[in-house]
Amino acid sequence: MATSIRLNPETERRLDSLATRTGRTKAFYLREIIERGLEDMEDYYLAAGVVERLRQGDERVYSAADARKDLGLED
């Protein structure tokens, strides 16, 4: 899928420099950045959704003791 983005001049210069110095394409580095960053973004935004549901009382909270009991990990 082709996608275009606008980069600020400094970011573009750094990307150009990295690509030139390593012999890889800018597209290679952009894919790497997106793939690595996407996992972090998913973690953040999915966690933020859970926090919001907790605040609204729509998400159940378990104590450590309850979790151990439910999982059969009591001493």
C-alpha cells in the first residue's frame, strides 16, 4: 500500500543522511520505524482505553488475593 507523509526538513535531512550512510533506502527505515513504533502505540492506546473503562466503572478490578485464589495459587 502506498502512503505519503510530510516530514519536517530536519527529519527529512536525518533520514536522507542515514539512508546514504548505510546504503539502505528511506523506505526501509520508514517501514522499520512504523513497525517498531506501532506496537508501542497499540500498547499505549489500548491501555488508555482500559483506564477510561476503569474510571467509568465498566472494567472489573481484581485484588492480588482474588487473582491468586481464582488461579489456584493460594499457599
